[in-house]
Amino acid sequence: MNVGKYCVTILLIVNSLSVYCQNEYYKVEFDKFSPDAKQMAQMMEDNPADSFNGLAHNGEQISFEKWAGVPMVLWFWDINDEICRNQIDGLNLMHQIFDTKTHFVGFIYDKRSILEQFTAKRGIDFPVIPNSFRLGELNYGSEMGQGRLFLIDRNGIVRKAIPRDFFLDNNNSFIQLRGLIEELVNEED
């Protein structure tokens, strides 16, 4: 009798393992549907930039079409993000260096009043357009993180998409950024 119980137990174990193995075999792993920052940057480069317009915090009416023919640096950032706040001085310096050769503009999701309070304490030398959630999320690669930059050539083509990760643990990020902007400015049609 004990032999029969052992045989039944062994058959049940083998059957259970067989079912388990089949379930493991047929499990479906879905790929990520969103590209990562590097993939997103690569997909955006060498493609036409999306148009934008808006009233900046300094009262300047900004539009992509108005700035056509001059290289642009677009910065998508967040007031509450430390990396973004740390970028301000470097971007102010880049703006001073390339002021007559390149247009700089920042885009922030916050309301104008929040941006104005912030800029009253912390100067930003170039225009920033508030309420830019739709543009930033849908058109300019939100997967690349806040603090991302886009270098647009005089023909309106994204030449370089720079994700947030570029600025993490990179002491030379603004030296490298200056070189990229110089290339953009010196690029011939």
C-alpha cells in the first residue's frame, strides 16, 4: 500500500512540475513601450523641431517662426528640481557667450506667477515660457527628464538632444555644452 501512495505522490509531483514548466514557458514579457532617454534623443536628432510660441516671463512674445534662421537652445526644466536649478548659472553664462548668435528659451510647466516669484529671487537671463506642459510632454521627449536641452540649427532641425543624464556626475557638462553650441553656431547651411 505504501508503494502505491509513493507512486501517486511522485506522479502528482511530476504532473505539478510539468504544469509549472508549461506556465513558465508561456509567460509573456512585454517590452517597454516608451523609449529610454538615449533612444529618445537619437530619435529626435536630425528631425525638424516642433513649433512653439508663448509669452515669456520677461514679457517677450516668443515664436519658433520668429526665431527661424538663428540657432536655438531649448531648455525644459522644473523649478523644484535641484539639477535644473544647478543648470541656471551655466545656462546664463552660455547665453552671455552666445547672445548675439543663438536664441535661448526655457520652458517650464508651472504657472507664470510661480515662475515670476522664482525669477525674482534667482535671475534667469533669457526668456522662459510658463505653462509649457503640453509642448514638453508631447513634443519634446519627456522621457529625457527635466533639465533636458535641444540644440536647433538655423534651418529648424534638432541637431542635438541632450537628456538630463548628461548633467549627472559630469563636471565637464558645461564645457562640453559650450563646444556643442559653438559647433551649432559655426555650422554652415
